Amino acid sequence: MSEIKIYRVIGKIVKPNFKTTFKKEVRALKPEHAIEEIYKLLGSKHRVKRFQIKIENVEEMPSEEET
């Protein structure tokens, strides 16, 4: 059975009148699932389209650093 891990996703939101960076931690099975979760969360919270989100890094968090 697969184990759920915590991933830290770092990236940028680039809209015409709004630019910011983000660092978000999400639970997922694979890095691809973590990226999809980021698209879903940022799209609903900030009304950002997928092409306006630039993912820079996805890294798995060590188990002792989980909070």
C-alpha cells in the first residue's frame, strides 16, 4: 500500500496586476499529485489560472520535519 508523504511546493503566481511567490506544504502520494493539489488550492483561493502558476521546485519533506 502507498504511503502518503508531505511535499513542499515552491513557485510563483504571475497575473497582470498581481505577482507573488509561494511556499506551500501539501499531503500527496506522488509529486505530480502535489502539483495538482497546488493548482486546485491556488485556483480556488486566488482565482488563478493554471498557466499563471509557475512551479519552481517540489521536494519531499523529511519525516522528522513534519508538523
